[in-house]
Amino acid sequence: MHWTGAVRWQRLFNGQNTMEIFIVTENEKKVAGRKEKKEAVQIPPPVIMFPGSGHNITKGLRRQKRDWVIPPINVAENSRGPFPQMLVSIRSDQDQDISIRYSITGVGADQPPNEVFSIDPVLGKMFVTKPLDREHRSSYHLRAHAVDMNGNQVENPIDLYIFVIDMNDNRPEFKNQVYNGSVDEGSKPGTYVMHLSAFDADDNTTANGMVRYRILSQTPHSPIPNMFTINSETGDIVTVAPGLDREKVSQYTIIVQATDMEGNLNFGLSNTATAIITVTDINDNPPMLTSRTFSGEVPENRVDVVVANLTVIDADQPHSPNWNAIYRIISGDPSGHFTIRTDPISNDGMVTVVKPVDFEMNRAFMLTVVVSNQAHLATGIQSSLQSTAGVTISVQDVNEPPYFPTNPKHIRFEEGVPAGTSLTTFSASDPDRLQMQQIIRYSKLNDPADWLSINRSNGQIVTTAMLDRESVYVKNNIYEATFLATDNGSPAASGTGTLQIYLIDINDNPPALIPKESQICERTYRSINGVNITAGDADTDPNAGPFVFELPTFPTTIRRNWTISRISGDFARLSLRYQIYLEPGMYEVPVIVSDSGNPPLSNRSVIKVKVCPCDENGDCTTLGAVAAAGLGTGAIISILICIIILLSMVLLFVVWIKRREKERQTKQLLIDPEDDVRDNILKYDEEGGGEEDQDYDLSQLQQPDSLEHIISKPPGVRRVDERPIIPESQYPIRPVVPHPGDIGDFIHEGLRAADNDPTAPPYDSLLVFDYEGSGSTAGSVSSLNSSSTGDQDYDYLNDWGPRFKKLADMYGGGDDD
């Protein structure tokens, strides 16, 4: 494949000359639309002169006053070569006088991507070295330079623009392989459904990137094969025919093809995508009951019972507002005994009792029921005659419990009525009038104070104890009891009734003085000095306040020292008479309180008044409070001295007990405290002797690191320095600072552990000694005897000083026992 160049000149409006350069291949020489076949002419590559050049560019053209405008260089993408392929030739008019070196710079030359373009530095021929991809880069901007052999600039750089001409090398690509859309059933032709779009990487300003759409297939073909069409330029899908019915076809699958080259199937590239169109439901099918009549039965006095089940058929989409059924009772139930609830799973109507029915009142109900959808019917759809049905409900008679016509029943009585008083007759009625006469029996269900009884036959209520309004069982003057009425039906039924007795108050509780204790200053210099008193009465008005407070006439000292003044109907003030002085102390002042009942009740109460010295604020002082308790200053001082003596005796007793305990523990030691040598043993930081002591071999005194040489020996005799291979006994651990009384126990425990320790020397085994020869210079040691059975004299221990006195007393003092 050879490249040729064509040069075309034209005059621009600004007066500049331009040159358009276009590089084509021999395969691209054909021109569409020409009727005559022309022979391609081989044209040499164009020569680009630097602006300062004065040579002719082509024959017959001369350099003008104005500079040439370098036209862009157009290069087709995806060229097959061979490479490098020459594009243009760049020259300077000074190349005949001096040696010129040419170079190019810019993206594609000396900048990434490098070496896409190259130039012959001597001849100035510019080449493309590899195929270009317009989708990767659509243009390049290079600069051409001319320098002499010394690198000096000979000409000003010129700009070269290289445009990559697009080829149809990319198919249209859909963003998604599957598109989902929807359209309501029954839609009119021209209804918008969905949009599809494809992208072509080629130049969209040319036919290479212009995409057109068309529908290849539709599945299913019902009701016609072409229910939809697509806009070839925008990709919008719309309906073209009526007859969309979700109940017949709920989904369509459409294959859409996108082709570039403006949809030319001969030259364009194509791609396909799938459009899934869901036909959405509208309420075009009214619900229809499966029967014109339904029936059921219900026991009387039952609620929340399903008595009939209504079934319905709806062709719309299940579990949608177009399918969900709503049932209404339009006649036959004026009192609202029934309601119809929809089963969310089956869409059936459940006739439910919400208000008890009475067989004696209505033995049967004839209901008229209508059913509709949650959503309104679509425009033009009429309701079906099968949307209405009749429901017959029969009521079953059951044994109803007796009932108390007045419940609760209220009566009024004065408190204090004696036992055996007839209060009222609390009788019940049997609602089963159509059944045989039944007998009702009465019993007591709840009587908190056990004050009442009821006649089993007629319901007469009689008191069994005196009624007391002030009882804890009476709330707000009302006493409440519950009774049971039971019939003899099959099965037996019972009903409850409540009797509320309002107890009228009588004056049966005397008032009580409040408070019981108080304090007052010993001198009444102030008019405010006194005690405010009132009274409490368990009765209510008019048997309570106002109260009357007065002092008794006996003893006479009460009225002589104290006085009562009235403050209000319920309050009075108790105070000392003017200029009366009482010694500090506690005084009991009797007060007579009377209520306002008819007749009034009185009560003699005693208030304890503490008389004490007061400060300027009228408050009892601390010393005065103590004195008011009935103790003088001398008595107080005597009590304090006794307390101090008692504490001293307790302290001395504790010290004596501690000392005696210490002496008792000291006697348990083996030696006296003054003979205890532990107090005289001094510890020094000596870590060894002199230089003569450094030659000792201490390895014989160390525990061997391994016992393998002992374990591997055959069973039999062992040496004396070998310990038996058995667990060692646990010896008691002595505390760091032991108590003196624990030393004896520690010694005994250690001795007992040593006696029972099989690992303690001497080991219980046959000892083997190595023969060392005869003629030992050592004498016999058989004369040594450790037995203590013989008599020995230990009196010499008395000469060894006080430290051995205990041993001398134990062994040498036999005559003292």
C-alpha cells in the first residue's frame, strides 16, 4: 500500500493562502457517486516550507508577502502499513547553503506516547510509525524545528496538526444487555413504554457513529406480532396496537437491534439487546362471589367467632389493590352484630360476630353482602351482578347465666346497725325465657369484712356483724360485696352481682388531742409563747369539728399555771399564764376536747409539755433541753464523772487481759524469753572465709542435676547418699514472723513429718560401702552409744550459765519433782 498526497490551494477571506493536505491509500481512491471511472494518479508527498523560505512550494507558485498557513495533516486510523509511512516533507530554503537538521517535538514524538511520529533529520521527511486509533487519540499537535550543525536555530518552529480520520471500526454498544419496562394493560396506541440507547465509539458527526434502532422480534405474538415499535433515532419504544391484556399476556420480550452507518445493514455494524416489557395490571375485572347464597350458624352470646366463609374470584393480579376484596353488609344487621374480615391469603370473606346475639331476641339473620376491590374499577368497567350475595345466619340457643338487673346495686344505711339486720334483697333473673323454668341459688363470692350473709333461695341480705364506717374495708364511705347467682341448667351457668352499701356516719368516735408532746419557754415574756393544739376525729362532719378545748378543774394547779385560748374552730393555744415561772422539766397537762356531734363526745387527753430556758429567738438551749429532762447541774456533773470512771476501768481491764494473754503465750516456749538466744544472734554480710577456703570442692554437697544414673540402676542395694525416688513429704512452713505460742506446735508438726518421711536419712535400705583396705588407724566406734536408758549426770549443765538453765532443770533436777 503506497501513500499519495494531494495539494489544494484556496484563498481565505483574510487574504492568507492555505494548503489542505489529505493522505489516502490506494484503496480509498474511489469516489462515491462518480459515473466515470478515472485512473488514480500517483502524487508525490507535499513539501512544507518554513515561513521564512523563499522557494516555490509547487511549480508555478511563488512566495507571497504573507506567510503560509500550514494546513492540518489528515491520517486515516487503522492503516495496515507498511511502516514507517511517509506523511510530508519539511524543508528550509537555507538547506542549499548550510547543512540543516530537522526535528519534531510534542505528544507522539518526544512525549508520551513516544515515537508515534518520526522525522529524517537530514531529508526532513516525516513518518508515522504505527497504526493510529482515533478512539484513543483523535489529533496530535507537533512542532517542527530546523537547526544547523551547531544546534543553532535556523528557522522559527512551525506547528503541525495531525488529525486522525475515523473509520467504522466500532460496533454500537448498549449500556445494558437487558432492559426492563412496563405498560398498563389496555393502553392506547402511541403510549410510551421505555427507552433504549446504544453508544458508538466512532465519530458521531459521521455516518460511522450515527446509530439507528429497529425491532427484530416480539415474543409472544399475541394478539398481533407487532404490538410495539421503536423510534429509529431516539430508541423510544411505544405501543402501536390496542389489545394489551395482562390476564392473557403478562410480559413481552423484544429483541432490539442498533446499527451504525445510519442503519445501513450492508455497511454498518450492529448489536442487539433485549427489552422485557411487563404489562401492569389495572382493575378491569370486578370481584365475583362464587355463590349467590351463603349460610352459617352461631351460638348466642359468643363473640369473635367466624360463622360463614364467603369465597370470591378475581382475575386481576393477586395480592394487589386490584385483587384485594372488601366486603360490606348493606342490610339485615341494623344493630351491628356482624362484620366481614378479609383473609389476606385466600381473599375470602370471614363473617365474624363482634356483638353477642340473643336467641330470645333473634333466632336468625338474613344479611345482604356486597364485595368490591380495594382499588376503584378502571374507566369503563362495570360491576358484576355476582358481586352481591345473601348470607343466612342461624342463632343457636344455649344456657345463659342469670343476671342481676341492677348491677351494681346501691343502698344507704347508718353505721352501727346490729347483726341480724335485713338490708335488701339482691335477686337475679334468668334470660332463658323459652326454656323450662330454672331454679336460681345465691351464694357469697367476696365479703372483705365478713359482715353479710345472703339467703340461698331469695337473695335476701342480712348483716352478721355491726357495720363500721371507720373500718379499713370501707372506701369513701362505701362497703362493697360481691354475690353469685347460679342456675340448674345443663351445663350450670352463674352470674355475679355487686352490692355497694353507703354507710352514713354517726358520732361514735371521740376526738383525740394533737400533738402529744411539745415544748415551751419557762418564762412567758412574749405573747407568741405557747403550743398550738388541735384534735383528730375519725368521724366526719357534722360529728367532728369545730372542737371545744378546756382545762379540767382538778387538779387546781393546772388552771393556775396554764391557760387555753381559742384560735379557730379546730385550733387553740396552750400557754403558761402571765408572770408564771416553772422550773425546767417535763409537765403533763390534761386537756378536755369535745366534738360537735349530737350529742357531743368528749375525751380527756394529756399533752406532755417540756419547759426549758430559751434564747432570744425563743428556742430551747442545749443546756436547757437537758435540764428540762428533769436533771440538775449537780446530777449532770455526777453522771459525767461516773462515765469517765467507767471508761477508765474498762481501759485498765483491757490492758490487764492483753498482758495476761501475752504471759500465757510466753510460757509455752521451750526457753524463757530472757534466755532466748535468737535475740542475741547477729547476722553479718560475710560471704566466705579467707583465701584458704577457696579450694573446697562443693560439688559433693550439691543435688545432682539428673537422676538417670540412679533410676537406671537395677533394683537392689543403693548407696546411702541416694534418695528414694518417691514423692517427698510436705513439711510445715514456718511463718516469717511467727507468734510465740505457735513455736511448740511448729516443732511437733515438723517432728511428726520427719518421722513419717521415707525420704529423710537414714534411708530404709541396705548400705553398701566400698572396701578401702585394712589397717585403718581409726579406732573402733562401737563404744559410742546413743541410748538414753542408762543413768547420766546432767548437773554439770548448771555450770554452763543461764542459757542452759532450762536443760538443767529438765534433766538434772530430778529431786525437785
